[in-house]
Amino acid sequence: MAHYIIVGTAGIGGALAAKLRASGHDLFLINRTREHVEDLARDLDVRFSIADVMVPEQLKVAIGLAGPIVDGLAYCVGTINLKPLMRITADDVRRDFEINSVGAFTAVQAAVPALKASIQTTASVLLFSTVAVQQGFAGHVSVAMAKGAVEGLTRALAAELAPKIRVNALAPSLTQTPLSEPLTRNPTTAQALAALHPLQRLGNAIDVAGLAAFMLGNDADWITGQVISVDGGRGALRSKA
């Protein structure tokens, strides 16, 4: 049984928590709002804490409560702030960077002592990017900047924390989660977005959680410094001429 910290429990984070718990692992959940994480923690019979990733000291304290030994950390927090260049503001950019990149940095920094104490062959850190870093999309200036920084952070940390701690990232395309609900609630819009993917559908949290659980576990012991796409083929394929 491994002990994992999951920061962000809506959508992918929640699906990952359920999958790991079903495999018998111990979890410590961290979320900004009590309502969702409290219900999830009760359903899964695991511990939790409340912390706003925009407040580094809160996040550090919450991670410290997870205990002295941690086998993996998943930072499942993100934003979808889609505005064209002339409508995006510096405050938008700063907020997206702080949530996606600074929050990830803070979480890893706080968890490193407990990760180094793991008795697993390697401990694991999993971060989240987006297909919009690899494949340029209009209106994605702020989120692509923030998640691009996450990809740089992933590779830098993988080099620095080896050989004891592996660091990887997943780069999903649009998935049907509470975060993306404003974009997918309209069936016509959702269908049009799905059609942009070679697999002709939007992803869901379970699609991403399966690979996330694998990357955290021992079966991925020889994988580090990677950004792996989970995007229905959108980043690499063109199914139509």
C-alpha cells in the first residue's frame, strides 16, 4: 500500500483518488473548498485538509499534515482561462501562473522531505500540463504560458530530484470536468469540440486518471522527466486532409 497526496479533488483529481483508493492505497486529499473534499474523503475513508494553492503557507501546512512518509504527490489543480490576447489582462496571467505553476512548485517543495523518506524504489510526482502547450490554439495565451512553465518545472525537477524521486506530467486535451463545464454544457458546442479530436469525443476524468495512477505507481519506476499526452490524438494527429 502506498501513501499519496492529491492536491485538487474535483474532476481528474477526484477520479484519481477513487481509482487509487479502490486499489487499496492510502490517500491524503487537499482542496480549496471543504464541501467537495469532505464528501469525497468520507466516501473513500481517507484524511483531508483545506488549503488555497494561491496561499503558499496554507499549502505547505496542509502537505505537512499528510505525514512524514509519502510515496507520491499529484498536483491536479488548473485553470481554463480562454481569452484572446487583447482581452487578457496581466492579472489574469499572474493568477493562472500562480495557480498552475507556483502552486505546483510550492507543493513539490513542501513534499520533498516526505517523498525522500519513501521506502518505495522511487517516489513519484505527477503534474498537469495541457495539449495547448504543444499545439498552439487561439485564445489560450494565459493557460499555455502557465502550463508551459509546468512542463519546464517537470523536467528541471526530474533532473534535480533523481534518482529517488521521479517527476512527470500529463498533458490532456479538453476533458469533461467541473472546470470545463462552461465550455461543454452546450451539447452543440461540446459536439463541435469533440469533432476536433481524431477519436471524435471529449475526454473524461477517468480517461486521464488511469494513466495518472500508473505514473504514480511502481510500474512506472523507469519513467521520469516526461510530458505525456492524453488528448484523443489532438496534439499529434490530423485525421482529415
